[in-house]
Amino acid sequence: MTKINVILGSSRNVSLGKNLLNYLKAHQGEYEQATGAQFNFLEVGSYDLPFFYEDFAPLNNPDRHLKPNEQKWLDDMNAADGYVFLTPEYNHSFPAVLKNAVDYIAGEVNGKPAVIVSYSSNGRGGQFGGLELGPVLTRLGVFILPPQVLIGSVQDNFAADGAVLPDAPSGAYYGKKLLQTAKRIVFYTNLFKDHPFDANK
Ligand SMILES: Cc1cc2nc3c(=O)[nH]c(=O)nc-3n(C[C@H](O)[C@H](O)[C@H](O)COP(=O)(O)O)c2cc1C
């Protein structure tokens, strides 16, 4: 079965991204029924990764000695066929905690597609955070699917438990957009899975 990881890139206790993540979790059944895929939900903060400290870059290091929590992050990423990254914008980029987690990755995400969903507390939807994340993931062999999905004013649309607020200005609009995003990542993930690149052909 096709597996999609939805990864929250903020580790703040009061992360607004958790509202969005909880919304997606609440709709997991709907997404799985619509796509036939399995959705898993990850938070980079939950792995307690130290600042990257290895002697060699993971892509050039076949002999890594990782602690269980570090290996779990890699195993979880390796187990997925495609990804949805949820990222806010911190000072026109994506959070350092997400960059640190990405720096641990070697081949686990290579050749797999991802959609970037950026979000913010204002109307701009965290666009620069998402735009900066794309090239970093591309370096690791991820195929970033256009377009980036922008979710603005999260706190006006989604409650902490993921419920759509009664007076949400864009609740229905974002609901449709996120369902379409789930369908889009699964569609392209299946294409990639069914047609793996074979360098010897
Ligand atoms: C350190 C920091 C820097 C931020 N920089 C930006 C920014 O450059 N542009 C922007 O639109 N919002 C910025 N924000 C506001 C975020 O959109 C808002 O705080 C959002 O809730 C962050 O996501 P999180 O709560 O999941 O961490 C920043 C927030 C923080 C904490």
C-alpha cells in the first residue's frame, strides 16, 4: 500500500501547525478512502534530534552510528513513498528544527515526491518558508510537486484540536484544497512507485 508521511516542521509547544496537523489527522479516514493510500503523521520535534554532529555528510557516509531516536526518524522517513511537508515561515525561511532533521537524511527520501504546504498566522501563508524548503529537499533527491499549497491565518480557520472554526473565513476553501492535495500527492506517488528509475536501462 502506498504510504504518505505528513510531517510537521515546527516544534513549538503552541505551534499553529498542530492545528493544521490535527485537521489532517481528523480527516485521515476520508483521505485514505479517497486515495487508497495510508497517511502517517510525524512531528520533527518529537524525535528530540540533537544538532547534527556526525563527522561526515550522511550522503557520503555508509557507516553511520546513530542513536535510536535518530535512526527512528530515518526509518520513519524511509518507510514512506511520498511526503507532505507542513512548514511555517520563520524569518523568510523554514524552521531550523526542520533543517536539522532534514540534514540527518541520506538516501531515505531519494526519488520520492513531496508536496509542500506552508502556513502562517497572517494572510501570506508562509510562502517564503516553503520556497526555501524546496531546493533543500531537491538536493536529497525529492521531487517537489508544483504548486506549493498556502494556508493563511491558521488560527482563524482551525482550532487547536483541528476542528474548523464556526466562523472560519476560509475553512471550506482550505478543506477542499487539502483534500485535493491528499489526492495529488497520492496520484504522483503512485506514478513514481509504478515507474521506478532504473539507471541500467
Ligand atoms: C521565529 C519566528 C519567525 C517568524 N517569521 C515570520 C516571517 O518571516 N514571515 C511570516 O509571515 N511569519 C513569520 N512568523 C509568524 C508565523 O507565521 C507564525 O508564528 C506561525 O504560527 C508559526 O508556525 P508555528 O506556530 O507552527 O511555529 C514567525 C514566527 C516565529 C516564531
